[in-house]
Amino acid sequence: MRPSPLSFFILTLILVWMEYYAFQAARVLIKDKSQTTVKGIRIAYIIQAILSLALVFYARYMQTGTTEFMFVLTFIFMSYLSKILAIVFVFIDDIRRVLTLFFTGRKKRYERRVASGQKMPRSKFLARSAVMMATLPIVTMSFGIVRGAYDYRIRRRKIYLPNLPKGFEGIKVAQLSDIHSGSFYDKVAVQGGIDMLNNEKPDMVFFTGDLVNNQTSEVSQYIDLFSKVKADLGVYSTLGNHDYGDYRAWSSPEAKRQNLADMVKSHERMGWDLLMNENRTLRVGTDQISVIGVENWGAGRFAKYGRLNDAALNAEGDVKLLLSHDPSHWDAQVRQMQPEIDITFSGHTHGMQLGVEIGDFRWSPSQWIYKQWADLYQEGNQYLYVNRGYGFLGFPGRIGILPEITILELTGKPI
């Protein structure tokens, strides 16, 4: 939903004020410089301010969900987040100035210490702090774009299932999730991730939804690439909340239905067995397991297309593996399912593409929203694996929470 003209006008005034107020930090640092230097820095700042405001106007009329929109929005966010951080220190300095009016004696003693070289002026110290804080999001987010977006990592886990049939002992399951092909801007890098997956030689592959951002056409130039994902026991997939076309305006209901039909066709063209509230039985000799795929079901405002009872109907395997895009489905419905689902494979959260992972320590803002947001969880005899996502959305990079290819080995022997 685009902002109204009035709200956009108010937003513009706020941004112009932010530009002016943030520049006060630079003014303190350059006041002792030569006139030429001061003039050059002032002109450079004005140019970047005009560019930032122009991009805000441009973004208002852009089509959302495109790679171009994603980069424009990221630049705007980086620019004004930096200025907000700078403004905090400028504001502190302004408060300090007001307070010194009431403590002039202390001010004079401090100024004598500054004159003697014992102290740096507080204004200059705060200005330097403002500039340093302003550069932090720019440096961090730029690193996340350049190094994090396609830095694929293989996450390995071994899961003990006491009822696993002997014919499936040691089976290797690979999982991809949240490809978001509409966000990609480096096809060679994407190919590198697929090569990593295929080099693992998985017995079967699961894709747990969000192939695109807004519409099926986004995946057209990647179908040849993802069709290279192969496994002896098959590649199985399901839909995520972004795959239904719910996040864009369509010319007609028929156009939206055609988009979903094209999505189904795209999975067929890639050789992926799309499970729409249905299941498949895999057999090795007389042993069998079931792969169940449910359409998107998410807690809260997210769409609830999934029909778990229909999806699991007549699933005959001794072990039941479920593909369900949103991990909130696990607590809401899956764990109450009888007979039990042994492992649920999900994605959706992306780990918010931001966080810290050191050894077993894991933190992300995503955990404030989702109880289960990344990696392996267990309740009783049931497991949930939440993939961190293969692609990205909104921010064209990743900071700390890197794109993932999951390799799970299933065993009936105690670990």
C-alpha cells in the first residue's frame, strides 16, 4: 500500500530535517579546515542528500519485489539509519549545550583544560562519535551484500529415528528453502550453491517453499539451473506464502489463478514433485516411508491454505516426513497429529538474515517472532528442522545468518 500524498509530504519534511540535523556533526569536525575543504564537504553532503531524497520519491512509484526495488530500498535504509544514529549524538551535544548555561563555572574550568590540551572539546568528541556510528550500518550492510548473500553453508545433522526401516538406514536428505529467485542478481553464484548440493549426492531433496517473491515469472530464468537438482529417490517440494501471488495486485482473479497454475507448471518443468496437501510413499524392498507435503499454513496473518489431515491421508510409511513452509505450523497443528509426524521440514524465517552464530550459540531478532527459527528442534519423539533459507528478501544480503543447504542423515541406530 502506497502512502497518501499528505503522509508522503510529511515524511519528506521529516527526512529533510534529518539531513540538516545530521550535517551538524560534520560541521563541528570541519570548522577548523580550509575554506576549500569545508565547501567541498558541504557540496558532497548536499549531493548525497538530494540523491537519497530522490530515491525515496523514485521508490514510491516502483514495482515492489523486484531486485531493483530491493537495492533502492536498501540504499535508503542504510542512508537514513546512519543519519538517525548520527542524530542521537548531535542531540546529546545540544542537550549538553543547554545544560552548560546553568553550570557556567564548570564550563569555564573545562574550557581552560581544553585550551591547555588536556581535553578534547566535548562537541568534537560527540561529532566524531556521530560520524563513527553513522558509518557502522553502511560498512556492516555493505559487507553483508558483498560477502553474505551467496556465502552458502552446508549444515549437517544426524537424527535418530527408532522406527526407521532398515532399508532406509543412513538415508541422506537435502533441504532447500526460501529461494526467492526474484531477488537474485548473480546467476553464477546461485549455480555454485546448486553444485555444492549435488556434490553431496543426497538420496532425496526437499524444497520447502518460497520459490519467488511476488509472481511466478521471476523464476523463469532459473528453471534450467534448479532442474539440475537431482536425487535417486526424488525431489519433493511444497509452496510457501510468497508462491501464491498474494503480495501483488493482479488485473483480475483469473490472472492470479493463472499465476498459481504457472507456479505448478514451473515445479513440473524443474522435475520437482510438488505436493499440494498430498503424500508419496517411498519403497525400498518391503520397507516404506512417507513424504507429506502441506500447502502454506502460518500462524497469525499468514495464509492458511494447508490441510494437514488431507495431506497425511493414507500415508502408509513407518516414518513420516512432512514438508511445511512455516515453522509455526509445528506447534499449532503438526505435533498434535496422530499418528505422529517424525520430522517436519520448514523454512520461512530466513533467520531474519541477521544475527550471530558462534558454535552452539545462536541469536537473531527472528527469535522474538518465532519460537523455532533456525536449525533442529525436538519435542518428545518429534523433530522440526528450520532451514535458514537459500535466498534473501528485502535486504540483498545476509549478516551473520548465512544461506543454507541442509544435509540430514537419518538413522535407526542410537547416536
